[in-house]
Amino acid sequence: MSPKLLYVLFFVLLCCGVPCSGQKKKETLLSEKVSQMMEWASKRAVIRMNGDKFRRFVRAPPRNYSVVIMFTALQPQRQCGVCRQADEEYQILANSWRYSSAFTNRIFFASVDFDEGTDVFQMLNMNSAPTFINFPAKGKPRRADTYELQVRGFAAEQLARWVADRTDVHIRVIRPPNYAGPLMLGLLLAVIGGLAYLRRNNLEFLYNKNVWAFSALCFVLIMTSGQMWNHIRGPPYAHKNPNTGQVSYIHGSSQAQFVAETHIVLLFNAAVTLGMVLLHEAATSDMDIGKRRIMCVAGIGLVMLFFSWLLSIFRAKYHGYPYSFLMS
């Protein structure tokens, strides 16, 4: 065999051998990363990450698995109540996946606390918490890979739908049994039954129209304030900016709301209703003229003041709304 032919064969083997060696190292590194992630996931459903772990297991290639990360601030000095509530739902979601029969290494759940991964927050230009981001197995996160917390809320079921949409991994959320609701219902029925038994010889109050009117009014106020939306979406009670410490009780968008916001709206609606009742009583009651005047003035004041505040909340949420009353 001629020397030229030997040189050619040596060159071909060298060119083929280098990629094969590089590919083997890549596969070995990927296997080690997956094994390490599986080991962490076997100990706790939500893997706690710092800056080094984030760069090595999430940002650095190779990676054939998705990682859903909750960026949060759980330390007591941060006073982030929303973070704690979101963390509870996130733990339910992660445990539902970890202990399901469909569990694989396609997706992992992790968290980065602000005090343990400040460099990660700075790297991603993140200035609020909690925030959920999906890091897909291939490519960089897109806009839809950031969870719309203010719109969807942080209920585990809503998070599971978002995860299914971004990763095609369907997770059946299994919540631990909660006996508080049935116990409270049983206690309420027992109290009502006890009161009815004690007054079994005098049940005229059941035919009192004022009792039923007050009960119906309370139900209407609760429903119109958005309590059912809270029950379905599970929004945070309020939002605290971790950088400025400012707490927002009114959501700035018409597509979402905070729990505190519904309580405020309920109180304002109740005050307006009370004002209308006072005006009605001032016009129809048989009391002396002085008391009726006081009721009339109080009723007008309540209606004007609290209706103006309701309108200002509406203007704050529906930007560009042109009308206002007493205050902007």
C-alpha cells in the first residue's frame, strides 16, 4: 500500500474519530445531568437551585429535558405572602407529577429563591416574584413560556394546564384531603339546627321578610364582588414588589383581580346599598322629620362617596374610561 493512501486513510479516521469522541462525551455529560436531576427529584419534588445549579443544569447544553422553575422570595424578611401561597400550589403540582405513574425525566420542577440565586434574577432581568418560567428541552424560552400569573392565578390546576400546553406533559393534580370545608359546613348546620330546636315553639323569624331580604342581599354582594372568580382562578391576595416593597391591592388590568380587591369592592357595594336603604327609609318611615333628614343626608353621602370610589377603581382597571365622579 502506497504512503499516500495510508495518509488518506489516517486523515479519514482522524476526521471521523474526533466527532465520535465529542458525541460520546456529550452523551456522557447528558446522562450525568439527567441522573443527577432524577436523584434530586427522588428526594424532593421541587428541586432547589442556586446560580451554579441553574447555569449547569438549565442554561448549559446538552439538555433533553424541560425545567419549570418558580422564581420566588420565601425568606421571612421579604414578607411575600403571595410567594408562600404560590409555593403551596406549586408543591402540589410537583408532587402530583413526582408520584404519578407517568413520571419520567422529560420534565423537572425547580425553584430559585431570590436570596439564594440573586445572580439568576439579575441574569434574567427579573424584578418581581413569584414568576414561573418553562425552559424547554430545545431552544430558549419564548414569551408563552412565562406563566401569566396575574391573569390565570397560581392554582395548581391552572399551572398544570399551562405545563401541558408548553411541554405536552399532562399532569393530573391530586390534592391532599382537606376536611376544613366539610367540618365548617357540618358546624354551621349544627348551629342552625340547634337554634331551630331552641326556638321550636316560636319560628316566626323564618317568615320574617327582613331576614330573607338581608340574606339575599349578602349573597348578591358576595357574588357581584368576584368571589366566584377567586374560587375558580385562585388569584393572590395582593401583590408586593420585592424591590420597592410596595403592596398593590388593586390589579391594574381588567383581565384579573386580587382577593383584596374583591373585599374592597364588596365593602363599597355594601356601603352604596346601605345608602340606598337609608334614602328609602327617610322617604317612607313615620319617624320625626329631624331623624329623617339625618338619614337622608347620610344616605346621599354614602351613595356619592362610595360610588365615586367604585368608579375610580373601574377607571384604574379600564384605562381610557372617560367618566369620573367627585374624584379621578
